[in-house]
Amino acid sequence: SPTAFSTPYEFVHVHAGESSMHLILAPLDAAEAVEKGWAVRFPLAGCGGWLWQPEGRVLVYAPRDEGELKVVEELVRAGWEYLT
């Protein structure tokens, strides 16, 4: 799905130093991640025009322990499933 990419080649990237990440999820998955406190909606998500960003783009907080890392891994896997 073209709506699963933030650029022609990227659905996720990790921010060096802090380990948070921008991730594209299915819109319902993004809403659930935000509702559960794992992410915040990207301010331009769903924006039209040349600033267009997918509706499901979120900022995922950096994991602080192994348990949170497993949740983040599940979110990335969900993004990959949406992509494919």
C-alpha cells in the first residue's frame, strides 16, 4: 500500500541517541498505539498536499526495558504487515 510509506522506501526509522522512532501503522493500529500510550500521532499525519504524510504515522516512544522492547517490536511487525 502506498499509504504505508513516509517516503518511497521507508515505513520506519529510529532516531539516533534517543531510540524513539517514526513508524507507519494501519490507521486503526496507530489509534490503538496512541490510546495505549505507546505512541503519539505525528502532527502532519493525514495532511494533504506536498506535506502529505500517511494517516497512520506515529512517533513511538523509546523502550526502557526488555518488556517495552517486545511491544515496540510488535509495533514494527504490525507496520511491516500493513506495508506488505
